[in-house]
Amino acid sequence: FFLVTFHISISFFMSTKGSYELPTTAVQKIIHKVNPNVKIKKDAKQAISKAAGIFVLYLAHNANQLCKTAKRSTIQADDILNALEEIEFGDFNEELKTALDTYRTQQQQMKESKKQKKENAKKASSATNSTSTT
């Protein structure tokens, strides 16, 4: 049942979007970042791109199933991590959790920085207004 559902999902995605490939330039950048000396033929990049696209669909499908089980409609980062465990790619979770923590910390710092800038601008504005009225 699952494979049939997944196949239908891929078919639907392909027919509505036209393609489920990742951009080959992005694939090439990832490959060269890991191993700058590797040479890859165009058809190999295309194959990796298609395989990566299928993997993303498969992972998203599994994460979505976890959401449905939890009676939610939005996939969260923890759903992705749990889905990776389910499809036996859980060995990557520690590294992904570290990257996720780093991302969340950066986002929080950016949010606090924006808030601080607004407060500073507000203080500067009120200081300017109070000096101009005296």
C-alpha cells in the first residue's frame, strides 16, 4: 500500500511540476565541496539529481505521515529527523541536530539584533524629540 501511495505521489508531483530533479548546479557544488578533485560526467550529475529529488520526496512523504499520525498538517524539523530514523538514515541525525541547533541560534541572534536596533532607533527618536521640544 505504501509503495503504491508513494508511487502515485511521485507521479502526481511529476505531472504537475514537470520534474522532480534538484538543479544540477547545486548537485555539482555539493559534490565539489566534499571532494574538489572529482570529475563527474553530465549524465552522472543528472542521475544524482534525480536520485536526490526522489529521496527528498520519500523523506517528505514519511515526515508527512508522521504529521498525520500526530494530527498536524505542518512538517516540523523533528518530523524530518524521525522520518530519517524510520527510513534507516538515522545515523545522520546527530550531525543534522547540530546543524539545526546552529541555524536556530543564528535565527534567534538575528531576531534579537533586529529587536535591539528597533529599540535603539526608538530611543534615539524619542531623545531627538525631547531635545527639540526644549
